[in-house]
Amino acid sequence: MARLVESSYGKCGVRLTKVVRDGERHTLVELDVQVILVGAFDKVYTEGDNSTCIPTDTMKNTVYALAREKDFDSPEAFAGLLADHFLEFGQVSCVEILAEEEPWTRISTDGGPHPHAFTRGGPGVRTCRLLAERGAPRRTWAGVNGLEVLKTTRSAFAGFHKDRLTTLPETHDRIFATSVEATWEYARAPRSFAAAFDSARSCMLECFAGHDSASVQHTIWAMGEALLARVPEISEVSIRMPNRHRLLVNLQPFGMDNPNEIFVATREPYGLISGTITRE
């Protein structure tokens, strides 16, 4: 005997570009959307009965149609619109929406920010996850991936555990480089998801820059603690940081000193440190 104990399905990699035109000034939004459904779909698997199956192609079309029909000012708001739509189907019990917003910024010109020309790039990719289960409170997460940061001092790593295999020298002044991946959950919806996101990202950047770091772990705690203090709607934040090492180059074979100025950037192997900070 066999039994289906869990199932879900959906559409991934739905690329959406929306241009909102207000005269000469245009607003550009680009999202990578994923829709996942859970519900009364067992017979689709066990009997080949597709009568309750919402095609994933329909999910893709829904993303584009709702983006045309509805106004939204954040990935979280658009995720809510999608969840509302799919929960209208009786066979759907739970909707999970994931969205990543590509960073586009206005090109600066002599007249200031250009009204309809953009350059790709910015401080990380904005992320969103919404879980809407019928009869239960909705849960919303936001975050940022690929937030590349580096500082050239006020970072150390010393006093660590040592054994016979330890070769790493202690340092009290090193380069600290990483790519921040952070995800936080909202205990309640903020007045503006956009403002909350901007505040959270700015808080992490400010903390990274100003913190006297004894380790990557030490800075993760400081950033999480500061984030919870800055944005009261956030209940918990998880931060992951790979250590993008800059290693001091030995210039002694060339008869030269190296007073902490010349380094080589390495990608592998690397340390990977994470932590989750929550409110008491």
C-alpha cells in the first residue's frame, strides 16, 4: 500500500517587468515571481484526475494579468494580491508566493535623476515571501540577498580556540568583506513595506560600517539587534554572511614590506556564518 502524505506544485521563474507611466516620469519594477499551491490535489497524483488542477501556465498568466489590473507599491503588496486570487479557488488551502525584485536605479544627469532611464545595480536584491493559509493569519517575510559590503579596518579576529592544527594567525586589523543575505519576518504589517525595507537595509549597512567587529559572528549579532530596535514591526531576522577573505600578500621575497596595504581577494575556501536574532 502507498499513501500520498504531502504535495505542492507551482510555477517558478515568472519574470515580470512593469512600467508605470506618469507623463514623462516612469517607474520601473522587475520581479522574479514563484507561485506554489497546496490543497485538494491528491487525485491529480493518485488517479490522474486533473479536474481540480490549476495549470501552472495559468499561474504564469495570472501574474501578468494581475500586474496589469492592479496597482501595487511593493513586492509584499503584489504577493498579497496573488494570494487573494488563488484562495478564491475552493480546492486551494495554502498559497506561497516568493518574489525577488531586481535593483534598478535612475541614471543621474545634469538635471538630476532621469525620468525614464535606469541602470541596473544597487544595494542587493530585495526578497519577499508570503504564506497565506486558509483560516490562518498570513505570514510575511522580507529580506535582501547579495548585499556586497567591505570595510578596510575596525575588524579583528583574535583569542580563538587553538589546537595542533591551528595555523591561522591572530589579527587585530583586517579587511572585512562579505555578501549579506538577510531575511526578516513581520509580526504585523508596517504602514509602508517599502519604507520598512529601506529602513532595515540602511540599518544593517550603518551597523556594519560603524561596528568594531571581533568576528563575523559578533557583527551578525550587532546587525540583528540594531534591526529589531530600528523596525518595531519585525519579530525575527536571520542573517548569513560568507567571509570573502582578503589575504595579506607576502612581499618579503622582493625586499618590500607590506604594512597592511596589498591583499589578494579569494573566493574559496571560505567561512560561512549565520545567526537568527529574535525578540524576547
